[in-house]
Amino acid sequence: MPTGVGVAVVGAVSLVGEALVEVLEERAFPLSELHLLDDGEGVGHTVPFKGRNLRVAGVDRFDFTRVQLVFLVGASALVSECHARAITAGCRIVDLSGSISVEEQPCLVPEVNGALLDSSLDRRAVASPLPESVALAIALAPVRQQLGLQRVTVTACLPVSSRGEIGVKELARQTSELLNARPLEPRVFGRQMAFNMLAQTEAVDAQGYGAQEKRLVEELRQLLDSPELVIAVTFVQAPVFFGESLIVSLQGAVEADAQAVTLALDAAPGVEVVESDDYPAAVGDAVGQDVIYVGRVRCGICDPREVNLWIVSDNVRKGAALNAVQSGELLIKDYL
């Protein structure tokens, strides 16, 4: 009987890749060996793991038959090639890239649809969805039936870490330039990001929506097993380094009871409810934590079927790295 599995992390030199390795260590993931992989300038970097610095190898020559589980992080071009190679090698895959449609590769949030793998005919690959989809699914799953959920409206304020390390460095640089009265030179976001809010986070299509906004709609419908659910979504870029904040309005079929909603949320796995005399913040509460925080639970002013929520979560740790590792734990349970 094997005592662990071989694991590869593709895209290890990234904010999410490094957080994923950290979570693997913290959760004592049943590893027999760990391979950190990347391409380009990422090759040769080191990532700390269990008191050692593991060197990142080039993914182009890696033999995926050496491992049983692969985490795919990073650019879609890199991920698409590695996905095919890993499948051919017989690996199980947790894909964080969003490069494959939900019809071809189901989304998994263990607190919400962990039983998915029990009924799935093909258990080789799952997607770890957008951090915003993770937070919303965990918060909405406990109350969807109680409310008779019909519509979700969400404004997601994304931190600059949603762009990776370049986003974090850009906000730091712009902040320094402005505080030191130097001319501002926008690079990553196209305009001033420091001390500002941007109404969109990426290029939009003819309908006015970004690819990530549309991806959230597809992922959330699948996670909640509600293909007809009406979802209105806007992604906003916020001048925050880490931690996302979601303004959420739910429309149900029946009159809502805010106290009952609060109790359902409080009993749900992965949720920490902050009572009405206080509220959680991304910075100070959610960052570095393994749960999502929900506050300001209240019924609508004009519509008794409406419930409004405030949700904060660590986008890198909880929404990406932890969800991926938890998904990996479910995928490899047959090996142990």
C-alpha cells in the first residue's frame, strides 16, 4: 500500500503556486514527492517547502508518468499543453486556469459539491474555479433552497493580486510615485490604480462583459446545480493588495427571514458569520484565513424576498490554493 502520491505543481513561480505549496505543507498532504515546474524566467527559482528550498524545473521536459496528481496554475497556453500531457500519462488533475469549459471539466468546491466525484464517470480532472465563484458558492449553497433562489446580483471588488505578482508590484510602485510627488506612469492597468477604483478588470466583449465575469456565471450555475439561475455580475478593480470583497443581492421566490439565513450560514462549512453590530473586512479579517466571512445580512428595503450580503475572502489562499488542495485530497483518496 503506497504511503503517498507524487505531485507536480505547474506554474509554481506565481502567487497562487507558492501559496499552494504552502498549503500542501500545512495540511500534511500525503506526498511521496513534490515537483515544482514552470517555464521561462520561472525555471531555476526556489520555493520553500518543509524547511528546504525546492528548485523549480522546466516543465517542457518533465515526465508526467512520475506523478499521480498535477496542479495546473498560470497562463492558459502553458496549462493547455500540460493538461494534455498529464492526461496521457494517467494523472489526476486540478486545473486552476479556467482554460477548459465547465461542460468538459466540472468545477469542484469541496464544501459545496464534494460528492461530485462519487457520481462522476471521469474522475481524472476537475477545475478549481475562480476565487469569486468559490466564495459565492460556499455562501449561497446553504440558503438557496430556503430562499427559492432565483437571481444573484454581485459586484466583486478584486484586489490587484488577481493579476498576480505584477499587479501587486504595480500598485506598490504607483503608490510610491504618488506619495513622493513623482509623475505617475501606468503600466499594468492602463491607468491610475493607486487610490482609485476601475470599473472593469479586463477587456470586454461586444456585450460589455469580460471573460472572467462570464466564467463566474457558468461556474456558479454549475456549482449550485442551477442552470437557469439569473446572475448579474460586475468585476471592479480595487486598490487593495490581497482579499476580495463581494457585494451580493439575492432574489428569492418567498419572503426572506434574515435570522434564518444567518443561522443557515453560521452552520455551513467554510463560513464565518459576523453579526449585524459589526462587519468583516478583507484586510484584517479574511486575508490569511481558510474561511469566507459573511456580514451585513439583511432583507431588502423594498422587497421582502430580497436578501443582501457582504462577503470577504482571501482570493489567493482560500479561493485558489486551499480550494485546489482540498480538491486534490478528494481526487487522490483512492491511491491511499
